[in-house]
Amino acid sequence: MGSKDYELLKMETKIHTLEKELAHLFNEFSLATDRDAPIDDPTYDKLQKMNICCLELLKTYRVYTINLKKHNSTSV
């Protein structure tokens, strides 16, 4: 396995981990039922974490696709 393949595998692993984290945070957020809570409520903290996780997932996916395109263009 070359270094490019290893880097792609690391990106795939990070994407998978972030997707699992996002799904877990979404499930926790969905189970929260108190809609009249103040802003400092844990539900809003979970939403914040979910947003951060989404952003990290998108950034990681963007890097992954760029690296994949580079890898495929050099393989041909």
C-alpha cells in the first residue's frame, strides 16, 4: 500500500467516524423534548456539537475527494 493509498484510507476512516458521531448526536438531539428551554440548555449544546460535526465532515470529505481525484489522475 502506497502513501497515497494510506492517506485516502485515513480520510475514509475520519469520514466514517464523523458520520457515526453525527448520527449519534442527531439521535440525542431528537430525543430531547423540552422545546421551551433557555438557550443554555444541553439540547442547544448538542445542536452546536452537531453543527460542528457537520462542518468537520464536510471539510474532511472535501479533502478526501480532492486527494482521490489527484490519486486517480496520477494512476492513469
